[in-house]
Amino acid sequence: MITLLTFPAGLHEPSLSPFCTKMIYLLNMSGQAWAHKSVSNPSRMPHGKLPVALWNDVTIADSHLIQAALERAGTDFYPNCAPEARAKGQAIMRMIEDWPYHALVYDRWIHEDGWAIFRAAFFAGMPAMLRHPVGDTIRKGVRRGLERHGIARCTDAERMALVGRDLAALAEFLGERPFVLGNTATAVDAACLAVLGAIRNLPMETPLRHRIRSDKRIMLYLDRCDQAFISAYA
């Protein structure tokens, strides 16, 4: 039995973290027996982050390392895909988990309207008197991380131009295929749904949310991913 530790669900997502959401989808795909446990404070986790998997007395941190462990145990997240296609899937996964993911974090933590909603969702289990001071302290750390990444150093226009290039690349690569690598949903589609689905479901209007929702090809793709990962593996 695998126990997956994740941030709680919220904002219409299985977890407030896209990386945790991705692992929920991948574990459902894997066929492994698993249980879920919500954790609000990851400070005692190996990397200070979630998700974390507890499996056969081994603690595995990071979604990519959990995926690799599942693959070593026999799960094929890229069925019927040649090595070149698998490499493309990995590259696109990392592309979506970079600028688009960090743009989502920016809209949730830095955007004033987004922060008001996200703080209420993320710190809901905390006593009301602590919610603001603790949230503001963590928010400062998130801002520093986004500045180190570079996305928080950009103007709004620069940030959207850079994210837009990645989204345009994804849409172009999709072409007329139902999923990134063909007719079957794979690990890369789980990652795309986790990140882009969370952007689509942002509870306030931002240029990032508008960019996703105005791209018909990506919206139809996310609808297919919903069917593949939420309906088929529920």
C-alpha cells in the first residue's frame, strides 16, 4: 500500500498543489493500491515540499521521483510510445511545469485578488488569528522564490509573453491529436491537466486565466484530459 501525502483539495482541484494533483492522477493510472493523506505543513518532509509517498518503509519525495519509483515497479505511463516520443513527453512536461506553473503560483500568491482567495483556501485549517501573519510570512518566501526563478522580475506583459510562447508551443505540438503523444493519455497529459487545469480554474480573472480560456485548442484538450484522468480513473 502506498500512502500519498499531499496538500488538501481546494479551488476545484484534487490538491492545491499541481504536483500533488499530478501524482493523484498517476497513482490512479498505475493500478497500485494507495491511500491519500492531506498535510497542511510540509516543513517536516524531506525537501520541505509535497507530494511525498510512503511505500514499503521508504519515503519518496518529489513527484518525478515517485513517478520513477512506480515505473521501476512496472507501471508504464507511456504505453506503446517509442523512446523518442517518451523523450518529447518528458520535455513537454518540464516545460509546462516551469513558466506556466510559476505563473500560476504568481497569480495565486502575488496577485492581490488571487492572494485574498488563495490565503483563505490554503490556510483554512489554521486559527483565524494566525491566518494573516503566517500567510504573509510564507508569502514573502514564495515571492523570493519567484524572484530567484525570474518570473517575479518580469512585467505583466513580459510574463505573459514568455508563458504564451510555451502555451503556443504546446498547442502547436498537439495539432489534431487528442493527447500530447497520440490517442492515449500519458504522464505528460496528467502534468498538463494538473497545471493548466488549475490555471483554467483560477477563481478570478487574470491575463493568464484569460490566455488559457481563450485558446480553444487547449480548452478542448483539457476537457479530454478531464475525461481521461478524472472520469476514467475516479
